[in-house]
Amino acid sequence: MAKPYPNASWARPTGVVWILFFVASGLSEVFFRMAGISGISVVSGDGASIASTLATHQDAFRAGFAFSLILIVLYAALMALFYRLLRPVNATLALAALVLSVIALTVQAFGAVPQAAAFSLATGTSSLQAFSDSQTYGLMLFLFRLYSQAYTVALIFWGPFWLLIAYLVYRSTFFPSLLAVPLALEGLGALTLLWPPLAAIFPFAIVGGIAELVFMLWLLVRGVDEKRWQERDGETGSVLFA
């Protein structure tokens, strides 16, 4: 009988893809900030000033926008790897988490459309002759805020996603159960966005960042108990094909 592949869980490659996502996310925000906006917070301020900055730093916006799309692709790949990693624990819940991630990423991807439209208005690529400059700038800010709303809606879907991931990690036996705690806190933090007053006092960004960093480092440094993972994967395969 052939010896099972020692890294069948793809734990460390999952960590590598996660690093690439963090790099793309960081670069996207850096370039957006250079262009005078943000990809993770609400764009506010004087419309004319924002439009002027965008017109001056068009290449920075385009780079930030490109990296924002790349990070969506990387996160989609990461979610597929998560499914493969945690399917042996409970295939149904792992699939449910994957579906939630697809919904969240789809919402975020569609949110890029008004963001691109706002940039076109700011740089004069799309002109609205029937609108005054102040009306055009107002529409530009509205489109940027529409993107922010889509981003927030996507974050809400990540709430139940991370709660499912936390449960699967807790029940896995090939991860330490304590690793589920920060992931569960991230999931609960995302759900606070449903009630803005609570979200305002809960440090969601900090908690979520720490949770993902801890899990990512664990995957890179320790990986999983491959023997136990393969045992659980074999049990899942027996159930699926029985």
C-alpha cells in the first residue's frame, strides 16, 4: 500500500496564499491612500479636493484598484483551500462556509463597479453635461460611499463564515482547540456591523487582524497534524462514497 502524501492537507500552501493576500491588500490600501481615498473606510471630505487628488494620482488609483481585484482572487483561492483543509471535520459545514465566502466575495467584487465609476467622474473620463461640477462631485462621493456600503455588507457575511471556521477548527483534532477562540471573536465582531452603535465600540479591525494573523502563522509554522488529518479525511471519504 502506497504511503500517504505527508502534506495532503495543503496547510502550509494555504498560509502562503494568505500571506500573498495580505501583501496585495496592503499594497491596494497604500496606493489608494496615495490617490486620496481608502479601500477600507468611508471616503469623506470635499468632493472637489478629492477629485483633484485623484486626477493628479491616476496611476496610484489604478494600481490600488488592480490590487483590490487581485486580493479578491487570492481570497477566493484561500477559501477553496480552507474548504479542503476543514472538509474532513464536517463536509456540510465546510461547504456552508465556502458558500458564505463566495457570497461575500461576490458582493465585494460588485462593489468595485461604483468605485471605478466614481474614478471616471473624478478624472473626467465620464462627463455628465447636465450636471454642475458640485453635482458631479456629489455623485462621485455617493458612488465611493456605495462601495463602502457594499464592503460593509460583505464583512457581515464574513461573520457566520468565521464562526463556522472556528467551530470546525475546534472540532478538528488536528488543530489545537484554543486556535478557534480568536476566529470566533472575529466572527462575532463582524456581526456587530449589523448594529452600528455596537460596531463603533468593538475593535473589529484589530480583533480580526490578530485572529487571521495567528491562524496564518500557525499554518505556516506548525501546519496540522497530518496523520490525524489524513485519518479524518479517510473517514469523510468513507461517508461520502458509502
